[in-house]
Amino acid sequence: MSRPAMSEILAEAQRRTAEHPFAVLVWVDESGYPMHRPVPFEVEGDTIGLPVTGGPLPPEGAPVAVILSRIRPRPQGGYEGRRYWTFHGVAHRQAGRLMVTPHRVSGWREDELPFLALCERAVPQARRYFELLSRIHGRPIRPRLPLAGMLMRATRAPFLTATVIPVILGAAVAFHEGSLLVPWLGLTLIAAALIHLGLNVSNDIFDALSGADAVNPSPTPFSGGSRVIQYGLLGIREMALLSAALYGGGILLGLGMVLFRGGMPLLILGALGLLLSIAYTAPPLRLAYRGLGELAVALGFGPLMTVGTYIVQTGRMGWPPLIASVPIALLIALVLYVNEVPDRAGDAAAGKRTLAVRLPARWLAVIYGVAMAAVYLSVGIAAALKLMPVWSMAVAITLPMAISVGRALARFPEQPYALIPAMATQIRLHLYAGLLLTTSYLLSRWLGPGGS
């Protein structure tokens, strides 16, 4: 790069970093160990002056990098306008200062590339680094997390609200009818949670094998999988063993409930739920790849779990839990639907034809609005017909949340990271609506009138 061009970039960097006039000096010491230290800096034409004394310093003539950054906190939290420049050059000592005349510059600005996307682009480089370390040391070396953190990430345990809601709702319907067996409710929650976590791990495995996660350019905290395989934290074999263990534990508990509580009806529902969870991404059915993922999730985390819990509690089938499960089924399907929108590019590239991939961008918000209208209408009609407690109408207080998600889908269908708040809101909407419905059955039992 020419000296005038470098001088212009340095001058801009100095202006932009006026609020934070410090640099980070980076180099590799004689033993090959990466070193860094914060230092004040001064720009003099095409040269950076670093008044450093004492402490570790790079050797004379050593290659170094000088990182300048701009970061501004927002009053409401978070940051805006983040940016950095990395100037590469050679260090020379002069009059108590370290002088660096850059010959190359790289950098990042948040308004051009979101921070999460920046991190994701660094993954291939990180994996090459660990592969190099493995070759040098003659043994596999990979990043690590504490066991609890690894399991939390690999299983995506925070999404267990999808299981908790239909299970406690089914128990609340049974309680409304005069039956509540707390120990069996606890076992039901554990069994359902194990199957759910097994499904999450299995989903990651088959999405990794199909390439859907690898080609996803914009994973978010709510979409794109756990990324433990892509980040080299766990391998396919380890994930397969984890999934098998989770499924095995859930199946054993489920069989116990079949033998002692539910009989054949529970066995049929459990077998159907297990089939749906495995077939969600596993061949040959691969329901999520055929645009049937929302239907499978709605059935599994709606009627199957709600009615199954009711059977465990009461020992019989019944219409009330099926009716109660309808809005919950729609809401959990919409959680999946909203989470699929940021993955549209990666899913399309991998041949994963989800509903979000199949729909034009302009229809995403419309379909969401129709489905949310069905949620509120189903509750209103059921309450009017006394098929649900009138207290269930309290679900309407979640309407502002639904409106905000619909607006986000309309405004940002092609901006994955702008949809992160909407995805979080939809998850909370499912949780809050489920808790309100559950509470409505409890209140109807305790307070009446207005019971179904």
C-alpha cells in the first residue's frame, strides 16, 4: 500500500478512536508464544508511535500488529458502531518509543458485517490452527468447554420450555378434572425432556452430515444448530453416543409409564412421538427437509405430549387435553418457523426445503399473522363454547408480542441478525401463553365458575 494511502487510513483511525486512544500491540516472542499489551499510540504520517517502557516488548525488527478500535456503549445496553483496524508492520525502537510503519492493514466495521457473522467467518481459520497444533504435538488438540457447558450447548437445553409447557398443561387439564399425581408428573417431564434433548442432538448430527449447518452463513443463538460439530467441540461419533443415551433414558422411562399408568394408548402416542422425533431430520423421511418440520413439531410438542401427560395422570384418553393443546401446537410450530427464517440461505443451499425456504420473503409475515390469528381464535372459540376455561382468554395479553414478531418478519426477512430479538420474543410468547393456559385450568379448578 502506498504511503499516502496508509497515512489517510491512519488519520481516519485516529479520528475514529479519539474516545479510546489506546492500541493493542501484538507480536510473537522468541519462544513462539503470542504476546499482547495495551499501549497509548500517536499517529505521525504513515507511522504509529507507541510510547512503551518496561514490561515485555517485541525484539528489534520483529513483525508486529497494532490494533486500533472504536466502540461506543449504548445507554440501553450493548454497543454500536464497533470498528477496528489491524496495522501490520515491523517494530523499531526510537527515543523511548516503539515505531511501526505499517505495510498492510485489515479491519472490520459492524455496519458492514455483523459481529456474529465476523465470528463465524473466523471458524475455518480457528479449525486450521487446531489442526496445525495437532500435527505439531502428534495428538488431537481441539477447543474445550467445561462438561456442564458442553452438554448445555450440545443438547440446546434452554429450549426445553417447548417440552415443559405441553407437559404441565396436560397435567393442569387433569387437575381441572380432579386428578394430579406429582411423582408421575416429574417422571413425565424427565422422560419428555430426554427425548427432546435426544432430538436436538440427532438434528445436529443429520444437519451436519447433509451440510446444512456447515453452509449456513448466519447462525444465531436461536437458529443454525448448536455448532458444536462445526466448531470442533464434539465429533459425530460423540454426538451419536450422546443422542442414543438421551433417547435410551427417555424410552426406558416411557415404557415404565406405559406399564404402570398409560397402557396401549400411551404406547401408541409415545411410539408416534419417537418416530416423529427421529424422522425429523433422519433419512429416509427427513420431514424438516420436505417442508413438514412445522407439522411434526406441532404434533410432537402439542397433542402428543399434552394428551400423553393427561393419560399418565388420569389413566384414560380424553378430548379436553387435545383441545387445550391446539394453541400450544401452533405456537411451537411458529417458534420453529421464525427460527428457520435466518437459515433460509444455508437451508436452500443444502436442499433443506423448510416452509421458510419455500415461501417468498414477502409472504413470511403474512403466514405468521394468519397462524397467530388461528392461535387466538382457537382459544376464543373454545372458551366461548366452554371447551376451555374463560380464564384462558388472558392469552390475549400476549398479542403485542405477536405483533412485534410479525413486524420484524416484514421488515427484516433477509437480515438474519436483525431477527434475533423477534426469535427471542416468539420463544417467550410460547412460554407465556402456555403458562397462562395452564394457570387458567388451575384457576378454574380453584375458583370457578368459568370451568370447561
